Amino acid sequence: MKFLEEGAKTNAKTSQGVSFIELREQVANARAAYDLISATWPSDFPNDCREDFEKALKGWSLSLDLWSIKINSDGYPWPIESGIYDHTPFLNFAGDKLIIKVFSEGSPYTSSIGKHYLPYDDNISILFSIAGASFNSGRDKVLLAIQ
């Protein structure tokens, strides 16, 4: 129940607005609660709940990673082709839901014209959405199992 509470708080904060520091702390709280139940997972609970919860935690963590990259790059959108940051964890997680744009003519980043980048805010929102849906799916399965 503690994990369901912490996960619900994380979901609420990501949908209503949250600071980076507050989200980092909330995800740590959810992770700690999950680590405890993961070690004592009841045998009568469906394993797909566990997969949903792990996907939610991964999505929240990736959101923090992308947000951290945004902060550390002063908001400069990094070209995927540069190899500065590895975009594959985001792509593997979000698949075709991930937004990838191309620097175009007139861009203030002239050395990057024609290169692909991940818009930070759009993709952070997408990661929040996928994580939230996964958490809700797992929560619903757990609540059904304990009825």
C-alpha cells in the first residue's frame, strides 16, 4: 500500500506540475517503497503488475534523466547524431511516441541544421504519460487481486 501511495503521489505531481528537485525526491520515495515490496512480492499477485510498476519507475527515472540533460545543457537541444548523450534509452522506452525533430533553416543552432534532436519538454511529458499509464495499470491489477 505504501508503494501505491507513493506511486499515486508521483503520478499526481507529474500531471499537475512539479519541480525537478521535488520529482527526484518523490521518485526516490516511490523506488524505496517498490524495492521493499519487490523483495517480498506475494505469490498470489499477478507478475504483470510487477512489470507495470517497473515500467512506471523506469519512465519516471528517464524523465528525470532527460530533465537533467536539459538543465545541464542550459536548454540547448542536443543533436542525436552528436553522441554527446545517448538517446537510445528514451527511444527504447517510448518507441514511436517519442518526438524527434530536425533542426531547420533559421534555427539559432546553425551548426546543427539537418540534425535530429529530442525536444525536452514534449518528451518529458510523454515519458510522464507512459509512466503514469503503466502505474495505473499495475495499481488496478493489484486492487483487483486484493478484493
